[in-house]
Amino acid sequence: MLPERKIIHVDMDAFYASVEQHDNPELRGKPIAVGGGQYGVVAAASYEARKFGIRSAMPGRMALEKCPHLIVVKPRFQRYKEISQQIRTIFYEYTDLVEPLSLDEAYLDVTENKKGIESANDIARAIRQRIFEETGLTASAGISVNKFLAKVASDYNKPNGQKTIHPTQIMEFMEELPIEKFYGIGKVTANKMHEMHIFKGADLKKKSLEELIRLFGKSGNYYYNVVRGIHKSEVKPHRIQKSVAVEETFWDNLLDEDSVFKQLQLISEELETRLAKKEIKGKSLTLKIKYKDFTQYTRSKTQEVYFAGATDFFETAQKLWELRPFDKPVRLLGLSLSNLNTQEKKQVSVQLKIPFKEFE
């Protein structure tokens, strides 16, 4: 029987907003929203803004109503990617088993680690300290025996904190955990569970596997297991890439077709650059359009041969665009390439030998 794993989930605190406050000291201590504005959507909110009820994905108009003195900052995604790469470099100093989820969070399997540190707690603390020293930003961490528990734990002592769920604490912790805190249970499902008088893990645990599957389909099996601390998904450092995408949300909505085509040209060139770095090609191109009123439209073309590059992307995107009447302002354009030439690679299983008693 394999020993328990040691999994860390590292989550940067209000990442985009914190980067902006770090780079511009005048913004520190003030409520700021990255993105948003009167016609946009909030990409990230500082903790000062969150006190007013402002959250990511909230329409900018609503955010400004909640906080009239909110400072709206234009996003700088290249800067966020640059810092994200710095952070990942720190992760790889401790383990090669790193599974990034986004620019600002990742799972790390440190059951075996490069520095021979026995305590996963100590590793998480050291990583957070290194991140702060090198970027000036804070991170929170969750530590436990699987990805689900680590993810839940990382949100527990935010910001700039960490929490460990030890094997001896799992059952008690899960039984007391509010259902809306379960990773994978969204607002709609949580409301449905509340109607069934399921408010905490202990309530969920009373439901049989058969009943949960009947009520929630395949997700029922997931709920049945995680409330018992069971989650067998491993940290996957080598995910097979299935698509490459470039999207641009515009500070000012695009009001004419010339502006749309100009942006599609730039997006096509950026897509070519990203693909060239990874030597990736694809046969399916998808155009994504989001309008001022947040309605969304996608259209794809698949061909027998691989797309050649930026010119090919742009010409195809123009044809896909023409399938849809230009009847309202555009706030987002995106191109994604799928049906790639990437192939499945055999995963190398790692024999984990460090006993869990040193977890701490």
C-alpha cells in the first residue's frame, strides 16, 4: 500500500489587483478593479474592493454602483504572465510535479521533493516566503493528502496564510465544511442542496451513493467520495494540450468592421507566435465574439491540412466573421486552434516512499 501523498495548492492573493498595487504604490490600500469600467467585466478585485461586495466576473457598471470611488485599472496580461513564470520557477526548485491551473494557482506534489524537506508545511511556508521576496506579492497555501482537500484548505486562511488538513482531521473537517465551500459545488448546486436540507458535509454524508447519482448524475459519485476525503486524481505535470487560444477584451468596444479586422489581424499574429514557440499546428480554427450585451457567438472551420500561420488564421477569421451580421458593439474577440498535432505521452509513474507520519 502506497503512503499518503503530500499535496500543496498555492493560490496567489487577488493576483491581478495585487500586481497593479505592487507596481503602482499610489493604488495600495485603495479599492481597485482590474478590467470592468462602465461596459466591461471585473477580471480581479483588490481586497479593499471586495469589502464592498465586488467580485471577479461582476459587470463593471454594478461594481461602480457598489463602490463609486472604485479605481478601474486596465489589465496588463503580459505583466501577469511574466510574474507567473517567476513563481513557477520557484515551484520547480522544490518539485517537478507541478500542475498549473491558471496564472495564479497550481498544485504541487511534494511527497518526494528536491530539497529533502520532510514537512510539507515547511515547504509551503518556504515557497510563500520566496514568492514574497522575489515578487513582493503574497500567496496562500493549502496542504493535505489530495488535490481536493489542498484546494479547499488554501482558501481557509486567505490572504497570506496557509492551512493543513492532516489525515487525522479529514473526517471532522469535511463534516463541518459548509457545502458552498466544496470545490466543484457551484451556486446553483449549493442552492439545490440547501432545498434538500444539505448545508454541511455531515448532511451530504448521510446521502447514499445511489441517491446522489439519482439527484446529481455523474457528479453524485464525486460528491460521495470527496465528503469522505477521497480524491484519487494525481498532480499531472504534463497535460496534453488540446487547444491554443488568444483572446482580447477591449477597453473600448469595437464599433466598426475595420476595427474588428484590425484586431483579428493582431490576434492572428499573436496566435502564430504562441504556436511557433511550441511547434504546434492545428486543423480547426474557432472565432469567438462577445458583444457589449455579453451575448456570445462562436463559429469554427475544420480542414484536412494544418493551418499555415497568421495569414491563414486571419483570412479564415474574416470568413467566419462574415457569417454573423455586425449588429452591435464588440467587447471581446478570440481565436483558438484545436485538432492539434500534439500526441499523448506516456505518464511516468513516480514511486512515493516518504512516510506520511512526517507530514506535520
